[in-house]
Amino acid sequence: MEKELKVGISDYKIGEAPQSLFTIGLGSCVGIAIYDPTTRVGGLSHIMLPDSSMFNGEKKIEKFADLAIPHMISELTKKTPKRRLVAKIAGGSSMFKNSLNTPQANIGLRNVAAVETILKEQGIPILANHTGGSMGRSMFFDLHTLQVKVRMGNREIFDL
């Protein structure tokens, strides 16, 4: 069993203790750690966009919050009860100065809102978040200790 699993952009991975999951490059993207604190089974998703409905043709499930999160939850519930799942999220920065500083124009804000809505619809509480701002992040999730750490672009580290 591989100890550290890297989650790429538009990707998610499922693991269990003693594994750890990590993703880098969370700008406007959002990282979503979903796990069961009892069984220490969990997943980490790195979504790029909030909603797949605006796109035609074949879609990469892991790219969109509305597709990736339910798929990851479905995989997790094959290993652990859904009722015990909880989440922590990070990312959703506003990486580009933009003259239209509105939620509609800010993809980071839209990503965070979509993730929060989908997790609420799925009945999964968000225990902690580190979202917004204007700086990129990396997210590290240790399934053994259940610690989620966020490192900002300036190297500050936060526990979620």
C-alpha cells in the first residue's frame, strides 16, 4: 500500500490509515477532504469548477464539484457508513484581479459555494475551512492522525 497519495488537479483519491493524501496548487480550485473519523477511511478531491452543466460533450467527473463530490462519497460509502462522514475544505482564492469583483465573476467564490451546497445536500457537515483570500494553498491530509494542514503560498501552515 502506497503511504502518500498525490491528488492532482481535477482528481480525487481514496485512502485509509496509515495513508496520507495531499494536493498542491489550490488557487481558485477547492480541496475537499471527506472522511470517517472512526474507520479512518477518507478521500481528497481537487475540483476546478463548480458546475458541469455549462459544458457539452464528455466531461471529466473529477473536474467539477457537482460530479466529483457525489462520486467520491459513493466510493467512500463502499468502505464506511455515510452517516459518519465529515469534511474539511480549503482553497477558493481569488487569484486574478478583476474589475467585476462579484461572486458571478469570481470562480474561487463560486467553487466554495458549490462545494458547501453539495456537502449540505449530501448531509456531510463541514468541520473546518480555510477558503478565500488571494493566495494559493496546498492541502495535506493524514488519515492516521486525521489532521488536515493547509500551507499558504507564503509558507504559513494552518491546522484545520
